[in-house]
Amino acid sequence: MIVASIEQWIEKVKPQVVQWRRYLHQYPELSFHEKETAQFVYEKLQSFGNLELSRPTPTSVMARLIGEEPGRVLAIRADMDALPIQEENSFDFISKNPGVMHACGHDGHTAMLLGAAQVLSQMKEKIRGEVRLIFQHAEELPPGGAEELVRAGVMEGVDAVIGAHLWSPLAIGKVGIVYGPMMAAPDVFKMTICGKGGHAAMPHQTVDSIAIGAQVVTNLQHIVSRYNDPLEPLVLSVTRFVGGSSHNVLPGSVEIEGTVRTLDPGLREEIPGQIERVVKGITEAHGAAYELEYVHGYRSVVNDDEVTRLMEESVQELFGQGAVAHLKPAMVGEDFSAYQQKAPGNFFFIGAGNPEKDSSYPHHHPRFTVDEDALETGVRLFIHTALKMCSCRRVY
């Protein structure tokens, strides 16, 4: 029976998925530099057979499993890049690349999709339509790899797209489902407050850029607390304030940088003007000047209701109703949104947090890791959903 053969294949691939994840964890590569990672993925896919492979960009890979009959096309995406972080874990497969670390789970995402690819590649005769597997570069660094892959045509003819993120804030065994807006649009602002430097003992002869910059930081928070509807999600965080070189010198300028996170596209377009209104008013009031740069990042991830319902069904069918965790949106950003501009999609969280296995550190932390039992969850969901959408009948 087909169910038995799938189970046999999953049992066979489970230890390989863990092994692949650990290998990738040891050799992380930064965004737009995933040369060895992409080659590793390509060679593994090539060994499976029944897959049409291509390299849409120098550091990405796409595999197409085309069935015997026409039908729907499902795209499944996994990201592959790492972060500029020095790892502080102590297990025996820590990063061998100094200052670079898989601190967000992308090694696991790649390994899970490889595992699903190996199983699905043995089921070509059961596929109606196509399962398209996208191994993406550069999720962590705008403008991001997803936009580049979309321009390269990886979404042409796709009917639906799904992606997953291993998620340490969510307990192992749970799958996080969100209908509608799920992740924020992460924008960046950079500004320079230009005053007049001088001796710290004679502030009246200066235009104090530090004091003015401090007022800017404080008043920017009024955009969230007093301009914005309190029921509309908005984050404005100042994350960098640089100025000065000595205790007795008032600097001529300071640099301020931060991020804005929104779910609503209309609100997103209003915020740059609100920031400039605050900065302009404060600097003019104190005889200073300013330079402001506002950079739009990824779009908000918005899950399609129908595809999300299908994913929730898959979770229930595989793991039971208790595995479903209906979550609120998260104000982090993800370039998966680029694919959703071309086809309805769903992005979901796979619980990977487990204090007993020391896997509850936040993402982007130097001690981040995942409970590797979560990898099987991802493999099963990718396979089940692919068969659910692209099979001649429900077989699993």
C-alpha cells in the first residue's frame, strides 16, 4: 500500500534529515554567498532521481517533480542562508565558519525540504500536476532572495505556495497557524542630526546634537502611542544611536537608526511622513538640521484563507487537533511575501522549542538551536500537503 511505502521512506530519511541539518549547521554561509550550500543541495537532489533541476540564481536551487498527468502546481520554499553571529553552543556540530551561524533555523528548513524531496521523488506516478521545490538564498538580507527568484520565473504557473519556519517560541509538537496577516513589513530608517560641535563646558556656543537626538528618540514613540490607532499593530524601535568621541566634546552630529514594523499597507505608507514631521519639527526648534533615509523592506506576509485551511487540515490529519496552535501575527519580517504576490500561500510555524533540550533560546541568539524532533514534523507536512494538492486521490 502507498501509505506503508511512505512510512517506510520517512523512517529511512529521518536520520538523513538530521545528518543534513547538522552538516549545514557546521558550514553556514551568509546571504548571497551560499555557494557551497547550494551545491550541496543540488547534488543531493540530483541523487534522488525523477527531479528536473535548475539554478535560477548562482546560489539557489529549484527542483521540479512533474507528474504523469496535468494538475495543480504547488511550490514549497525553504531558505538556506545564515547570520553574521559568533556561535556560543557547545555541541559537536557547531559552526566551523568564524562569525557565521545558523541562528534562525534555515539549516533545518533546508534539511526538511530535502527529506520531503527524497520521499516525493519516489512517487512520481502518484503526482498529478507538479510539486516545485525552491531552495532560496538570502532571506535575511534585503532586498532578499525571494524577489530575485520571482523575477527569475520560479513562480510561473504556480497555483499555491507554502513555507515553514522552525520556531523556538513554540513548543515541540505544535504547529502554528495564522489566518490573514502573519508577519510584518520590516522597514528601516536612518537619520543624521546635524548640530554644531564644541566644548562640553560651553554648551551655549554649540547646537547640541546629542540632546536634540535624544528628543527625537523620545518623540518618535509618540507616533505609536498617540498617532496610531491602538488596535492597529505598529512597532517603531530605535536600535542605534552613535555620536561623540570624548567626555568633554559635544559632537557636531549624531546618527540614529531603527526599524518600523507594520501589518497594514496603508499605515506603512503613512509612517515615513510622520517620522519626518517629528524630526523636522524638533531640529528646526533647536537650530539644527537633519538628513533622513527611509528604506522599505519586505512586504507583510499575508496568508490566504483557503491555503491556510488546507494546511490546518493537514496538521489535524497527521497529528490531531491538539497539534494546531492558532497564533497571533508576529512583527518579524520574512521575504516569503514575495511569492504571495504571485500565488495564494501559507507560511506556518513548526514548534521547535524544548527547554529540556536547551532549544528555547530566541532566534538570532548565539546559542539558538532547535529540537531536531521538529524536523520530522516539517518533512511529514510538506509530503502530506503535496499529495493532498497534487495527488489523484487522498493517499496519506
